[in-house]
Amino acid sequence: MTDVELGVDEYHRWSEPPTEMIEQILVEHLRRSGQYKSVQKISSTARGDFLLRGHLTSFNEIDQSGGIVARFNIQLELFDQKAGVVVWSEPYSHDEPVVGKKSVSAVVEALQKNVNAGIEQLSANLAQYFASRPAH
């Protein structure tokens, strides 16, 4: 077994729900950026000025005539809690080709690459939003 395999069976069970996995990746990425005073998971009791919400629409493998791709589609939106409005919204949609023969590990590696690229792009666009705002 490789480091991307979990011992899955024919029913493709996840080690944890994909939404929770992606939330954790996003939170860790935003924290590591050092650009934010604080980044907490939604389940935290801490309350900040903004709430970053997401809607995951695709996180799976797709068999196409040209091969297999790992599809990742997500929409993020930034909600200003004081104003009660969405102030930023951004979609990410990409099909990452699966390299090599069809295997669980190849699909997982393509999904990981796609999620990391998406989180990187969305985080950069979010940082641009904050950089364009006047300082309070």
C-alpha cells in the first residue's frame, strides 16, 4: 500500500467526508500563509469578522474517452458578518488528468494535485480581495 491508499474497497469509502478533508486543507493553507490574524474552523466557538463558506459540487473520478480525470469543483464565498452580505465569491473547476493506469492511488494523487492547485488559486484570489480593501 502507498501513502495515498487506505485499504479502500469496491465501494470507495473515504477515510473522512471529503468536505471535512477539504475544509482542513483550506484552514491549514490559510493559517500557513500568515496573512490573517486568525483562521478557525466553522465548528470553533471563536467568531470573527468574516465567514468563509464553501459548496463542494464535484470531487470524483470521471472516465472520459481520452482517459480518466479527477474532477474538483468548489465555490467559496466570503460573508461579512457585520454587514450581513457576501463580499467575495469565487468558483474553482478543473479536471486533472490521472497519470498512468487506472488505480486508486493514481486517482487519489490526481485529486490531491487538483485540490492543492484549487486551494492555492482560491487563497491567492482571496488575498487579492483583502489587499484591495481599504484598511480599517
